[in-house]
Amino acid sequence: MAINWFKYSSPATFYPLAGRLAVWFGIASVLLLVVGLYMSFFVAPTDYKQGEGYRIIYIHVPAAWMSMFIYFVMACWAAAGIIWRTRLSSMMALALAPTGAMFTFIALWTGSLWGKPMWGTWWVWDARIVSELILLFLFIGFMALNSAIDDARRAARASGVLAIVGIINLPIIYYSVQWWNTLHQGATIKFSTQGVQSEMSEIMLYSMLVMTFACWFYTIAVVMTRVRRIILEREGNSTWVKEMLQEER
Amino acid sequence: MFGALKTVILRDLTLAMRHRSDVLTTLFFFIIVVSLFPLGVGPEPEQLRAMAAGVVWVAALLATMLSLGRLFSDDYADGTLEQLVLAPQPLSLIVLGKVIAHWMVAGLPLVIMAPLLGLQFGLSGDALIALMISLLLGTPALSLIGAIGAGLTLGVRGGGVLVSILVLPLYIPVLIFGAGAVESVSAGMGAEGHFALMGAILIMALLLAPWGAAAALRISVE
């Protein structure tokens, strides 16, 4: 049986699927969040060096990971939108941007809260922090350019070019702790040919992974909800939207 | 093909020379911004020397960004840009020509003026040379990266403010290494590492930015 990969590239067929995905991923994210928070506050042991304060890692690291990952996914959708001129791709890119900006902000904010007790300062001009700040500006620039252009198609393509140009920042963030001698600590979890190596205790690692998946599923749920709104806004005049609204009434 | 490049450069330079005040405005903006800092933070020579590189570099960034508006907007307004897009020569090459002309008009005067401003801040001879070399390597990269932003914001509401949000974050690496080069010379270390990285940024920008700016122009013009 041949699978029609492009079936869901049409907003009309994607709309109901997005609704179902939003519900399921929303539920999964709440469950994972409850488990993850319990693990990170009560199960994971106290750090021998940083005491209880280290527990902010369970939101800081997942948020930082998500900020970079969302930018990457956003740039991929934007590129797909430019290459194949599919409407849905650019809508997905637009829907991802606010959540990405939010996680970038959370990563910076929790980093600042963590930095005060550990480093004695709210903020340092260190390579990783500055490059993460640039990422926030890139998200904001993407949204600003999108809203400044009235024609939706032109806005999508123009901001898509910006998203692709900005992807150069991602390797800079990722390798900043290796390239520069920074105050921000190096990577604790390393991916290599020998598999995943971690310097954390296993229970800490698992708590962090659960929290990461909670953030990830939250992102999917929120983005699906947001893309449904964007579809309705853009396709408001099309027949299928009118028919659907008639049925619901 | 390089005939087209030469023609575009000469055309843009001729146009710029016919509106000489535009060129001088950017330069004077640069000088005024740099001159404001000693008035704002006080005239202690030690403090001024420490911040000279950063101040000159930030002013160069702002001056380049302000001049970006002129890169395509006149051609866009009178329809020349559409003809350039339709021309048989590759658009990225034409964009490269326009960027080179833009740099000669907006960037090169900054490079020439910078040592004088550095002198006012009490920089040493070696640091002045490092400042010039870093600007010489950095300002072309600024023009190239800025061309993408200028192309994207053509004919957009509030384009002038928007271009700063789009372009300034991408300028940060150039700023860090440019100002860092001067500071490491002032501190008695060589600046070769910084210059090498700036050269790498310039080469990457030369390779990719004309292409990106051409894509941006196609979107804006269609």
C-alpha cells in the first residue's frame, strides 16, 4: 500500500489532525511534567557541590535544548516553505517562533537565577550566554518581519530567508563552551561513537530527560493549537473552513 | 559576466558621487557618535583608552546599518531594481557589485577616519593599526550581511527600524572579534587569531551573503 505522504500537507486535512495531536500531546506533556517535577524535586539526590540550588537544571537545560531545537525545526519548515511553496510549512514556522522565543527566554532567565547563587552574578558576557541572547533576537526578528509584511505569502518567504540565515548561530551556541574558555560549564552529556556519556548520576539524567520530553510534548501541543488558529486566519475565506464552521454550528 | 559587476559598481559609485551629502552624512554620524562618548562618560584618559575599540566599532556598526537603507531603496523606488532582477546576469553578482560600491562609499571612509578618532581616545600606534586592519576586514562583512537585511525589508512598513532588529544580532560576531583584536594588541598580545577569524567571517559572507540577498530581493520585487 502506497502511503500518500502529502496528504497532510494540505491545511484542510491537517487541521483535524492537528486538533487530535494537540490533545494527545497536551495530556502526555502534563503527565510527564508531573512525573518529571516529582523526580527532580523528591527523587533526585542533592548535589554534593551546589546543594539544592542545582535543581534549576531540570528546567534550565531542557529549555535551552528546546530553544535550539525549535529554531532548527523552524528553519527547516521555513526552508520547506520556500522550496516547495507549501502554505502549511510557513504556517508551522510561524507557529513555532513564539514558543521558541519563550524557551530561549526561560533558558536565559533560569540561567540568571542559577548564576546568582553559584557564580555570584546575575549576568556575565560569556560566549554561550551572548549567543543564546542572539537566538532570542533572531526569534524576535523573525516574528517582527512576519508581522511587518501584510501579504502573508511574501511575509512567510522573507522571514524564511531570515530564519535560514540565522541558523548559523546554532553551532556557535552549541560549541561556544568548547571554542571559548567560558564561565558557563561545558557539556555534561556527550554524544559520541561510544554512545551517550554522562557525568551526571543516572537518576539526575533520567529526571532531566523526563522534563525534556515534557517540554517537547508541550511544544507540540501548543504549536498544533497555534497552527490551527493560523490556518483559520489565513484560510478563513475558503470553502472547507466555511463548511466546517457550518457543521459545528 | 565581470563586465556586469564592473558596470554596477561604477554606476553606483557615480550615483553616490552625485549625491555627495549622503556619503558625508554617514561619516559625520560615525564621528558624532564616537565623540559623544567622552562627553558622556568623562574625559579620564585611562577609561577612554580602555573603551576606544568598542566605541569605534559600535559606531561603525550603527553607521553601516543606517546607510543600508540606501543600498536598494532608490533602485526599488524608481523601478531599476526590477530591471536588475530581470537582467540575464546572475542577480547575486549584481548584488555583489552593489555591495562593493556600498562598502566603498559607506565603509571605506570609516576605515580611513577611524585612526583619527582612535588618536583622540589615546590609543597607541600598534592599537591604531590593529583598529584599521580590523575595520578593513570587518566593514565589508557588515555591508554583505546587511545587504540581506536591506533586501528583506524593502518596501516594508517601518523598514528602517526593522532592519536594525534583523541585522544587528548578526553583526555581533564581527563586533566581538573586531573590538577584541584591538584590545588584545593594547594588552600586549598579538591579534593574529582575531584577524584570522574576521577573515574567515568575511570569506563566508562573500560566499553566502550575495546569494541570500539576491533571494531576498526576488521575494521583495515579485
